[in-house]
Amino acid sequence: MKIKEIIKYILKKKRYILFLIIVCIIMYILLNALDILLYSKVDETRHADVAIVLGAAASDYGVSPVFAERINHAIDLYNNGYVQRIIITGGIGEGNVYSDSFIGKKYTVSKGIPEDAIYIEETSTITEENLNNSKVIMDEHNYKTALIVSDPLHMKRAMLQAKDYGIDAYSSPTNTSMYKSIKEKTKFLFRELFFLIGYKLINII
């Protein structure tokens, strides 16, 4: 075989390998997207010690519509006897004086939930920290089980991270979501896809 033919053969093989790599990457992304969508339909609501409300935006004047829907769901869980306590998560957002969880607690109390039924953690900025800090609260009070409360498309990543932090957790997505339009849901899906894959890759590394 001549040198030119060898070079052509190698280049052809490289292109084939590159093509396979690209196909595998695309398939991996699509499978994770499908996993997020399918898991958004999973509802494991049952009796548990606490409901962990994953953080969302708030201002010093009140909770955002997204955060309100998550808290409302946790309130329903409490009022229907599914949980004994509610843990609201979220640190201080940019430009705010009070933490998201503090504002969330005020909102929850205004809906008739006793203050002593609510715990807050005020240092987290991401989902992973929401869950890690909630696990600390659970351990301090000897709570064993938790219902994780968030928007449906957030649940796959949240549950994976909850398990990784040793929480005996069950999925309890909100019945309603402020992400209503196709555009909003698609944007949220791509965001979750990015963070889910990133989290998995970091764990591998």
C-alpha cells in the first residue's frame, strides 16, 4: 500500500470515528432530555417527615410566581397530613436584604402554616446546596424521609442530587407550574439538560 493510500485510509477512519463520536454525543443528549421529560410525570407523593421546597427567585417584597407555586404545593402536603414539617430553601439574592427562604417563610405563614412547622436555610444559591443544607437540618432534627418539591422538569436532577446527598427522598412535583408556554418549557428543559449533564460529568471526573 502506497503512502498516499495509507494517509487516505487513516483520514477516512478518523472521519468515521469522529462521526460516531458526534452521533453518540447527540444520542446521549437526547436520552437525557427524554429522561427529564419522562421523570417530570413521576409523582411519588406519600407520607414523609418533611417537604423540601427547592429555591426560586424572591424579592424583599414577596416570592416570585414560580416560588409561590412550589410553596403552595408544600402547604397542600402539610395540610393534607403528608408531612410534619416544611423546609424552605434559598439564600440572599442579588440586591435583596432578606433571603429567599425568609421571604418564603413569611408567605407560608400568611397562608396559615404555623411558624414552628417551618425550617429555612439561608445560604444556598443552587439546587445542590438547597439539598445539602436541607439534609443538615433533617439530621439535626432526626428526620429521615423527604418529599422533594419543585417544578416537574426540575425533578430529575433534583432527585439525583438528593439521593447523592443521602436523603431518603421521593418526588412530589408541583401540580401547576408557571412555565406554561411551549417556549418557556423548552427553555427550562434546555437549562435542566445542561445542568443535569454537567452534574453527571463532574461526578464522573
